[in-house]
Amino acid sequence: MTDHKHAQQIRQLLEAWQQAVTSKDVKAIMQFYSPPLRAFDAMGPLQFNSRDAYQQHWQECMEYCPGTFCFDIHQLEVQADNELAFCHFLNLAGGTDAEGQQHVCWLRCTQCWQLQTDGWKIIHEHFSVPVDMESGLGQFELKPE
């Protein structure tokens, strides 16, 4: 059964995390992640096995979009108990390039949070894009129903 107090804490943390991302503040973004971290992103290496490697990836993502950054959370679901919380959501993410062109797409995200001595921290994160099995290409044009 979900602990509603902890689920609400995760929702509040996600709002702050989202603000850090849209502000492109990598130092603030990384405050939400635990040093033992495993992450899978829709871009880049197959996996990230350290907080430092993921921080470098976040920095590269921000540099890829030098203009404004979009990072909207939709259809958020949170389940939490006294130790772990899981959430999943759809994420409209991207930004503007050096020429001012906006590049955004819908991603899927799942996170696992753990309650640690310094509060809730993300210990696992997975962003993905559906793939068309025939072409092998990401389905970036999909939109939520």
C-alpha cells in the first residue's frame, strides 16, 4: 500500500528536479541522485554506472541545446513506502539549438527513489523511446493519448 506522505514528498522533489532541469543547472540536478546510481538514458552509452558519469552526460545534454530547455512531466504515477518509491511518467523533453530551432520529443521515464539519511535520492533512472521493430528507428513522433 502506498504511503501518501512519502508519495507527496516524491512529487515535490520531482517538481524541484524538473525546475533544475529546465534551468539547466547540472549541479542542482545532481543533488537528486545517489552516489550509487544506475541509469539508462534514451541517448548515449548503454548504461551509466556512476553518478559522475551521469553528471557528465547531463552536462552534454544541456550543451546540445544551448537555448531554452523543455522538460515537462505528464501522467505521473508514484508508489512509495517507508524505504523505496517508484514513479513513472511521460516526459516532453528537448530544447532549442544554436539556430533557435526547437527539438522536442516524448520520452518514457521510470525512477526508483530510496530514502537515505539525507533524504530521498534517485538510485535508478530509465529514459526510453519506443522503437519501430521493422525499421529499428526510434518513434520520436509519438504523442500521449
